[in-house]
Amino acid sequence: MTKKIQICMGSACHLKGAPLIAQALQVELERREAAGEVLFELAGSFCQSQCADGVIVRVNGETYQHITAADVPRLVEICLQGE
């Protein structure tokens, strides 16, 4: 089963570091996939209309706010728990 992670790439989230978070997610997800844990789908999304709370990341449909690169391992664990 593929796990889905979306990161807002709207202007506000972009300025708050969404590209760096996306890069950190990509590295972590590739590491997990190489270990055979699970398949992930990482995608950028249009503005989520929560600009004051950015960076916004959706994990299996659940929204997380104020995300930083330090949150990436926790988000991946949350994604894995959603099985």
C-alpha cells in the first residue's frame, strides 16, 4: 500500500521553507523505501489556504502545521502508523 504525503508549495509555505522540507522528506522516504519498509508518494500541492500556519504537510489526509525539516522523521513515522 502506498502512503501519501503532500507538502504545500504555495507562496507563503515556499518562503517558509517548503522546498527544504520537501528535500528532507525525499531523502528520508528514499531511505525507508530502500530498507523495504513501505512505498511512499510525495507530492507538492497548491496553496492549502492556511498560510499563517505554514508550512503545511498532509499525511494520509491529515493536516500538520508549522512543519520544519526537524519534523520530517516524526511525519514519516506517523505516515507508517496509518496502516
